[in-house]
Amino acid sequence: MKRLSIILLIVFASIQAKSQDESSTFDFKFFPSIHFGFFNPSDVNTYIENDLSAYSIEFGTTDLVMNFNIGLGASLRFFELFEIQPVFEYSIAPKIISGADKSYSFTKMSGGVIANLLIPLSDSKKHSIIIGAGMLFNQINFEDFSGSSFNPRFQAGMSLNNKKFNPQLIIAYDMAKANDSEIKYFELDYSSVRIGVNLNL
């Protein structure tokens, strides 16, 4: 009888541990990210236009209108309903003017934290709507101009297959701008509407 009680106790403890593991209230994921941004950096575009004033540009525009972003981040998820994402990103908006044999590069390095609320679309919580916001430190550079600042980001999207490989489709508004550290009137405006994906692994 004593032996049977011990066996039943071990079986019960195993079942309880398995149940607690399956209903874990915390999950950690690592992700690379790829995003595209659409923007209008007016001071930068005016600089490029003036710099090319001696050339005849017959095709296209001298304006920067799109930037490309790659990043790394982590997802610290609680109760499958809330997550905190530390992120680090590099953004670049290149411009090559073939007729003038000139090129420009508008870049941004960012690091910060974003908090997301996950709204489940079913009882299984497999897919969720994302609503989030955060604060990032941005170091922005163009030609001899540079500046840094803390700026907010607001985002929304869809989190797919939360329990395994978990892509998150994101649309965001990134309020990233700074004035040059020496020439205060020159604004480095990287504010953009971003579309992309976080590939949670």
C-alpha cells in the first residue's frame, strides 16, 4: 500500500509539472526584422537638390522617398497577451545619381524598447492583433550632418502562429528626427511610415 501511494504521488507530480509547463505564463523569442519606410526628409532633399543644381537630371527625382531597415530583437511575452521587445535597428536611404556621378546615404541607428498588447482572435490565442508603442534612441547621419534624439514609435499589426515560428506583420509610424549637433537649423527627419515583418524564432 505504501509503495502504491509513492507511485501515485510520483505520477501525480509528473502530471502537475507537465500541466504547469504547458500553461507557462512566460515565453522568450528572438527575431530578425526587415522593414521598409516611406518618408519625406525635407531638409535632406533640399540639400541634395541644391547640390545637384549644376546638373541636368532628365529622369526620376532627386528626393529620398524610401528607406530600408534591418534589425534584431527579442520578445519577452507574458500570459500570451503582453510582450516587451528590446530592439536594435539599422536604417539606410541610399540615392545614386548616375547622370551626375554622385551618391548620397541617409542612415539611422536605433535602439530601444517597444511594448505590445496582443489581442487574441480566438480562444486558442494562436493569432492576435498587435497594438504597441515604445521609445527609441536614434543616431541619424547624412553627409557631414549628424544628430541624436529619443523619439516614440507607434505600431499595429498581426501576430501569426503565436505558439511556434511566429511572424509578426507590422505597420508603424516612426517619429525619428533630430537637429544637427552644430548647425541647429538643419533637421535630420527620419520620420516614416514603416511596413515589415518580425520573424520570431
